Amino acid sequence: MRNGFVLFATVLALLLTALLPAAAAAGGAARTHDGLFLRLSGGAGTANSSIEIEAMGAKIELSGSAVDMNFAIGGMVAPNLAVHGTLWGWSMEEPDLEITIPGYGSESGRVSGTAMMTAIGAGVTYYFMPVNMYASGSVGIGTLEFTEDNESKTDSGPALDLTVGKEWWVGNSWGLGLAGGFSYHSLPEKDVDENWSGTSFALRFSATFN
């Protein structure tokens, strides 16, 4: 899955590079959102995930900088309103680790490996015209995966993504922009009753075909 994040970032960078020269030539005519909706966005931010294991009285928390991605595909169902399937997530390389045990205090360090949250679900995006700003939300199911010497993965659980962004038209069908993203997850750990839960915040570059 880590290779998937790298591939996604590479494709987005190449797409933005190809489209940027067209921005200077794009006219100022009014444009509308209709038909196929395709949005590729990616960037960086911070993420965290923690679990409290009641039987041990311990809390384990992972946090750090993260690579963030979001992919949406669907169609316009009403003026300025798109319904879409969404794939989103983040990846932390060697995240910070803190373990807290009541009566013993806390220990912190770095994890050798990667923590990665990926989710898939359904969402909506609404554009506020003519400024071409949008609000987007998706709900679905996700998993949290750890890649170390012994790889592990949580069971599936609920995940949420919220995005607010602004785009500038590049030609008749493409828009380039910036967006702020927030995500939340609550994912069951295998063989225990507790969940890994946490949030992420990211600044994304976006390219939308519509």
C-alpha cells in the first residue's frame, strides 16, 4: 500500500505539471460543473491514532507528519452538486510513539516502520459559484496497517473525511486548487474490544476534471 501512495503522488505531480501551462491561456468565461466528476488531490499534514487497552490500563499513541491523499470519482446530480465514491487516507513514516501506563508514567520513542490508514466510501461535493469554492464530505470504512518486522492490520471500522477547497479553472473542464482536509477513524484492533481512533489534518493540492 505504501507503493500506492507513492504512485498516487507521482501521478498527481505529473498531472499538475501538464496542466499548469494551460492556466495562463485560460479565458475568463463563466464555466459550469456538469457530467463526469473526477478529483485527484494529495498533500501533507499531521495524523495521530491511539488505543486504550482496558485490560492493561495502558494507552498507546502514534503521531507525526503524514502524506495525505484523496481520490473521488462520480458525477453531477444537480447544479453544482456531485455524488461520488471516495478513496482516502494517510501514511506516517517512523511515527512518534508514546505509551502511558497509570502508576508507571510514560515512555516515548520512534516506531521503525509505517502506519497507514486507508478508507473507501461515498461522498458529496458542493460548489459555491461563481467563486468555485467547494465543501466535500465522505463516510466509509477504513483500516489501519502497520508495516514493521511483523506486519499487522486492524479490522474494518468507520472513517470520515471532510474537505474545503478553492479551485481555479484551467481550460473548459479542468480546475486546479488548494484544499484543507480533516479525517477521523475508529478502527477495531484484532482480538481485543478496543479501537484505534484518531484524526488527521492536511493541506492538499487538487486537480479536478468536471
